[in-house]
Amino acid sequence: MDGHILLKMEGIAKEYPGSLVLDNVNFELKRGEVHVLCGENGAGKSTLMRILAGLIQPTKGSIYIDGEKAVFSTPKEAEAKGVAIIHQELSLCPTISVAENIFLGKEKTKHRFFLDKKAMHKECEALFEKIKCYIDPSDNLAMLTTADQQLVQIAKALSLNTKILVMDEPFSSLSDDEAAVLFDIMDSLRSHGVGIIYIDHRIDNFYKIGDRVTVLRDGKYVGVKEIAATGKDEIIKMMVGRELNDIYPKYNKVQDEIMFSVKNMESDYVKDITFDVKKGEIFGLGGLVGAGRTEILRAIFGIDAKSGTIEINGLCVEIGKPWDAIKERIVYIPEDRKRQGLFLGRSVRFNSSIIFIDKLAKYFHINRKKERASVNKEVESLKIKVASIGDLVSNLSGGNQQKVVLSKWLMMENINLLILDEPTRGIDIGAKYEIYKLINDLACCGIAVILVTSDLPELLNLTDRVAVVRNGMISGRLNRDELSQESVMALCV
Amino acid sequence: MADQSSVRNVKKFLQRNPQVATLIGFVGIIIVFATLSPNFLTANNISNIINQSASISIVAFGMTMVLLTGGIDLSIGGILGLVCVVAAKLFSFGVPLPIIILTGLAIGAFVGFVNGLIITQFNIQPFLVTMGMVSITRGLAQYTTNGQSIFIKADFFRLAISQGRLFGIPVLLYWVALFLVVIYFLVSHTPFGRRIQAVGGNSEAALFSGIKVNRVKIIVYTMSGLIAATAGFVTLSRLSSGLPTVGAGIEMDAIASAVLGGTGFNGEGGNILGTVLGALVIGTITNGLTVLGVDSYLQNVVKGVIIILTVVASVSLAKKSER
């Protein structure tokens, strides 16, 4: 690091109709520096990086590269100034070779029309040499491990003469050994004078590679620190130190009997999962995105194959497939409502009644009058805003769509266990509040509730107990009186 | 303003009921043919049109169900041909009629079941599996008859399936009506019909809703095979001979009928009455072009153009409704 400032972002703001996503954010990157950008989910990290990459335009603020003011109206312009982003999800094409991926869109040719494979392979090898890894450029990308695919992305970025490299959670899908290789590569890039902006949730990693850290919270700039001189606690405090207000109703009563328990459950993604939920209890699963929370729910519900025992009301039950779970009166509100929860091309009526449909039929014939009546009742009690239940769900707002997903399950009687995976993601505050109340109401009826949410305040305020998941295992348990942002965060990272 | 909103309402109505556009097109086609040929709207020709549409509509019902699951069944023509020649062969051996019928239906159901099994267990694109099945069934049909056609003498069979009349109405129409009622009821009024629509609408959400997605698909492909076998008997009774090449291209007519009737390739629509309308349009076009003396090869060209135009229209309607 020689103190030369590669990048300066000043007073960046981004406003979408009705919400200020970034508010007066500053960021600075020196040559040969690894600068960590951190904050909770939704703090604005990705938005800031999207602005840097020219994918979106800031409402206010300016960007300087090497001291010169720069305006990126397209990703190409950012690329030309030496900015490259390695995304969370791989942005490579799996069906073609490594070399073809690296030279995608700028292939080398001979005689104008023919690919010059030799030249491309040679250049690839030189790039891999630079980051000291050994990948055959003619391999199909799909044959490589996730870690090697990451390296190909880095090589691709280097082929563009990148000065500023953004790495968005590069370690999230890597094992420790693979991560160590990546740290080495980051270190060598640093010594070559590349500035690296690095986004991660795991604070321990910051100390392994980072020089400075900039913290964002709720779209606002909190501060910048030298990592070596800053304690982990201090960084956590900067990340989560927000005031909580009273949008979280809580009036459920935990009963003594255990409604649901899972012992030593193991699937391809999680292992050694043991916990129980009492009647009327709201049990939270905390952890970072990708830690394995959803995978635990999928295994319980019979989407993923698993081993281990599940008991409901003290009785051992077999749940091999979702319909077994439904038979045990387990309800699962999945995380991706559009992909997993809704039939978007169909009406509210169709969506709401699909699970209940056998009960509405007699001699194979659906009693439409009865169907309409029960759906209407549900729509009314959940306050779903529709002109009629014949409306297509694709025309509803996110909050109303989520309520439709809820409605299809709530027609079930005597629910034992309600599993909610990110029930309030992407919906407005009013609908959130109604869903919080609904969760409480259901718990008051004696239903056991498992809640997975990435919204930390939601987790802290709604749940009675929390188990934190890390790397597919439970890393710790917290009772309500032990719950705090710091205590949960400490178990996450 | 009032005009704009009423225009929007009309658009919305058309998006929800794409069959209405087909209905308007149908009337248009009839007017065109009627003006071009005085022989088109005669009682005799109208009965021809109905007969033609009836045979198409039976397989189109099966296709509508398959499309509703988000799949496609290209093998129905092959099944039809195979059942047709096997039945003809059995007739020539003097096998009793009930056994012939049962054997034919069993062949259709079995082929359909195998389609469904391969599609679900190996998770393969339905069009690939059923395309392979076309080759298998056609090959078997050719092999059975050594490529020849087999003439049958079975008056009762011929009369009972298609050639006879009851109360002055062709028997075939009763059969079509029976299929229409049963399948319409199944798709639109039973829990199983709802599950078919759910699987096609979003198979992942269907699984999350506890629907046995694979089982639903296997049942639907089996039914499609069964219906194709029925169509094989209809064809045999109309031609009085088992020809290994019959039914070639009928899957196109079936798909076109279903699509014209408002059923799409992503599990949307599914109105069986719409499919009847679609089959009428296809039958009318085929008949009208014949009446006008258009070359039979060129007829295929015209039919293809109409199908593509319909798909383009329905896709652009769907896109507009997304906005």
C-alpha cells in the first residue's frame, strides 16, 4: 500500500420511490489495499457496489478514479476504468471451456472468423500463473469445483487489467482449505497493486486479510476503521447499533408440553440437528444467509432426504415427503414465495384452496360454492386486498401475495407446527406488522412456530428461544433473556 | 378516459379468455370459405366438418391435459397407428371384439405409462421421451403389418364406433360428447384436475403444497395414451383398414386445437370447451381448403402458418398482461 487513492466515492445517495436505500455514503480505496465493506443484510453494500459497477446510477454523489471524476452510465464504462466485480452467484457460463469463459465477448481470432484457441489458452495459462493456480483452460467450466470456478472469475477479472476488484462474499461456498488458497491470491493481488473491495459477513475473515473496514447500516455510512486496531466487538456494534422501535407485537404464551422435536437430523446439507419447540412457542433459527437454516426446514418438511427422528406430541413420526408432513399437520411457508409458494398464473381462489381441495369435494366433485365461501372467509380474515377472489395472484402486491400463501395453509385445521422461512422478506411495513400479529395469534392457539429470518430485529423481538446455525450445524442456543444482536452475531460469525 | 378504460377491460377480458379471439377467428374463417365456395355451407359439408373435428377433438382432450401439466405428448400419433394395426390384425385372426378393445386400450395405457415413468423418474424433457416413443410405436406398427395395410370386415364395430347413426346423429359424436363431458368434469371440477393445473402452473410450489407431482404426471400421460388408443379404434372403424402410417401428424392437430382453445405451454389455460372450439377451427380449415381444391401438401403449409400466428398472438397477449 503506497497511499495512492484509487477510488473515492463521496456522498453517494440512492433513492427509489418511497425509500432511501443509500444516504450520503463515503468510501475510499487505496492502491494495494484490501478494504472490507460490511453491514447487515439490507445495509446497502450491494447497492453501493452496483453503483460502482455502473449497473445503477446514484441519485446524488460522485465517484473519483485516480483523482479524476468518473461517471459510469453502463457496466462497460466501469470495466474500461478497471473496475471488475466477482458476484456472489457465479456469472460464468457452465457449458463452455474455461478459456472461452475468460475471453467471452472478446475472443481472439485468426483470419477474422476463426477462434485462435492456441493464443487464448496461452494467455489463460499466463493469467493462472499470476495467481499461482493450475487449471486446464480447455476444461469445461462445469467440471471445476466451486472454488476453482471462483479462481476463473478472478482470472477473468485480471484479464481486463483490473485495478479495482470487488469480491462479493467470495468465501460463502468455500471450504477452509479452499478459502486459504483464495486468501493467498488476494494477498498476491494486493502486492501487485490491485485494490480489493471485499464483502463478507464473517468477521474472523476480516482479520485474516483486511486492511480497513467501512461499515454501513440501514443505508448510512457508519465509519471506517483500521482493522488491526479495532476489536471484533466494536465492529459488531457498528454494524447492529440501531434503535429498535415498537413494531413487534409479542403476546404469545409458551406452554409446558413439547409439541415438536427433532433429534440428530442429518441431510446432505445439515448435520446433528437437535431441538424442540413447545406448544405456543415461537422458536427462531438464526444465522447468516447460506448457513443452512432453510436446509433444516426443507429436511423437516420432507423436501430433502434425511435421517434422524422427528416427534410430534411425543409420538415418533416418519416424514419422507411433503405430503407426509402435511398429514402430520405441519405447515411450511417457503422462503421464495413466487417460486415455491404460488401459482402465479392462477387466481386467488385456486391458490388458496389447493391444499384444502379434497375437503371441498364430494364424490370427486368440487363444491364451488363452498370453495368460494371458505376462500372469501380467509381473504377477509387475513385482510387480503383483492377486487375478487378471481383475481390472478400475479397482479397482487408482495404483501398480499404472502398473505395468499398463508391463507392456503391456514385453511388446515388443528395445525401442529408452523414453519416460516423469511415470511416478511420484501414486503412493506404494514403487511409485516399484520404477519407478526398473525404469528402471535397462531402461537396463542397452541401451535408451535419455527421462524427463520435474516432480519435480526425481527428474530430478537418475536422469538422465545433461538438456535443459531453456522455451516449446517447449530453453533449455539440462546434463551430470550440472553438474546441480543451481539450475542446472535457472535454465534453467526 | 371512459374509452380508455373500456378498451383496457376488453383487453383484460381477452387475456383471460383467449378462446374468444379464436371464436372471432372461427367466424371469420367460415365467412371467408363460405364466400369463396358455394359448396362450403351445405348440410352435407357441415356434417363432414363436424366429423373431421370430432376425431381431432378426442386426442386434443388428452393433449390439453398433458399441456396442463407443463408437458407435451408427441407420441399420440404413434400410439394411434400401433393400436389401429394391432386391432386390425386381431380382427383378421377372428379374436372377439371385447378382447380386441381391451388389448388396444392396454397398449395405449402402457405406452403412456412408460412415457410418464421415464419423464418423471429420469427427469427428462417430455418432448424428447415422447419423440423417441413415436419411433418405437411406428416401428412396431410397421413390423406388425410388414408395412402393409390390413383390411377388416367388422360391420358392428364400424357402425358402433363411427359409421352408424343414432336418432339421425353420427355415433361418433356421442363418443366425443362422452369424452368431452368426462374430461371437462375431470379437469375443471375435481381435486385431481386442480392438481393437474397446479403441477403445470408451478411444479415446485405443487411439491411444497404436498401434491404428488410425479404421480399426477404419470397418470396424465397414461390417460393420454389411453385416449390415443381410443382414437386408434375410431380411425380403424372409419377406414375399415389398419394402416401403420395413420395418425401421422395428428399430434400437431391436437396441440394446435388445445393452443387455439387457450391452453399454453406453461400450464396455463386448460378450458376443455376451448379445445373443442380449437378442434372445430382446425377441422374447418382442413375441410375448407379441401373444398376449395387447395393442394393437400399446401394445406399443411396454411395450417402451420395459422398455428404459428396463434402462438405469437397468445405469447404477446401474455407479455402484455405481465406489464
